[in-house]
Amino acid sequence: MSKEELPFVLSFLCGAMSSTLAECATFPMDMMKTRMQMGGTQGVVKYRGLTHIVTHTYNTEGLSGFYKGVTPALLRQFLYSGIRVAVFEKAKSYFGYDEKTQGFWARFAFGGLGGGVASLVTTPLDVCKIRLVNDAKKARYNGLADCLVKTYKSEGLFHGFYKGSSPNVYRALIVNATSLSTYDTAKSNISSLIGIDENGLTNRLLSSIVTGFLSSVVSSPVDVIKSRYMNSVREEGMPKFKGPTDCLIQTVRNEGIGAMYNGFLFLWMRIGPWAVIMFMSWDWFKDMSKVYLVKKN
């Protein structure tokens, strides 16, 4: 292990804590994004925009409505980001990553690998989060435990907890390959372009903003399909999708290609600040961990 590399446990914790912090701060946007993505389908209200969803949620559910589904979201984020970051860092070390000779595409591959592995592990919590977010009146579930039990009893392990696992993994591959590779690349390019410290606060802020926007653009179509497919259950009146591809085809056929960017404003308003908080705190946690290791040794 090189002097710059953190032990696996510390790498996991740095990623997990920074992402959980970002999730707490931005979850209301994630909640509204998920509901907007439904486009008025599957029994979810069709919202006209930001003002409508904010006022409707507050009037019908109160402030707590903006944190509907937060419990599985935080559990998922802690495990998901800890795994993806640790795998990303370990993959770079294992394959002998060299910034000068490998660059963006190597980081892209390592980021995708980390996201794919993490997504497979945490998909059940993602399913519960989406279903709880869209169950505004608690007509289907009475919390995380109830959602876990009912999903398992009615749909089983793979058809229930791993419903939508393929779009979830695809999204994770795309988002993590984009975000983890873009952040490092942006820091290097911005440093060269405007002559600032690559690890300085200003560079980290600018790089995380760029990363958040690009991640939103590439992930929106897969995110929409993931939300709709995971939210569909075996109930009368609910859409019946043969799989994620069928969900994509039906959505585009019935609503047009623009439906792939339903809720994009909320996705960006969520991922943008999320990326800033996550990447800046991640670098800070890594800096503090390295100081701790130096003092310990």
C-alpha cells in the first residue's frame, strides 16, 4: 500500500460519511425528483412544477413529507457510497493506476466498477426508498420494516427486492463512471487552465459543480426508468411492465422522449449540491485520515 492510499476501512468510511452527509442535506430534492419522474402515473399526483409539488407536499404531508423514505435512503447511501469509493480507490491501486499514462478512461472504468458492485449490494434499499417516497398517504406501507416485509411476501426476493436491478446497476455504472472520473479530471484541468492548486478549496468546489451537472445529464433517462419500474407492483390498475426495456418503450411511446427528463430540474438541484457536499467532504475526510495515519505512525 502506497503512502497516499488509505486502508480499506478508512476509505470505506470516508466515502460513506461524506455521501450520507450529502444525502441528509439534499434528500427533499431527491424525494421531489422521484415523484416528478412518475409523470402522474401509478397513482402519483401529476405535478406542474416546483411551486406545485412544494405547496402540495407541505399542505398534504407537512414538513415531514419532504423526508418521506429518508431511512432506507440513508442506509443505502452509507453502504452504497462506502463500497463504491473503496472499490474505486482499491481498483486504482490494484491495476497500478498512473495519472500521466492512463488518465480519464481508466478512472471511468474504475468508477463504473465501483458503482456496479455497490448497486448490486444496495438495490433492495433503493426499491424501498422509491416505494415509500411515492406512497404519500401510507396506503401501501407503514414504514421501512413494513415495506420490506410486504415486498418479500408479495413478490419474493428477486422479483421484489431486485426489481429494477438492471437499470439500477446501469445507472450506477454511468453515474459513478462519470462522476468519479470527471471530478479527478476536472481538478487536473482546472488547475492547469487557471493556475490554481489542484487540491485547493476553490478547485474542489468548481470541479464538484462540473461533476454534478454532467452526472445529472447522463443519468436522468436511466433514473426515470428505474423509478417507474421499481415503483410498479402487482396490483390492479398498476402498469404491467415485462422488464426495464418494456418500461422504456411504453414510456417513450406514451409520453415521448422528453419523459426521459421528467424531473430533471429536481435531479440537477439534488445531484448538483449533493456532488459539492460529497466530493468536498470526501476530500476533507481523506485529508484528516492521512493526518491521523501520519500521527499514528
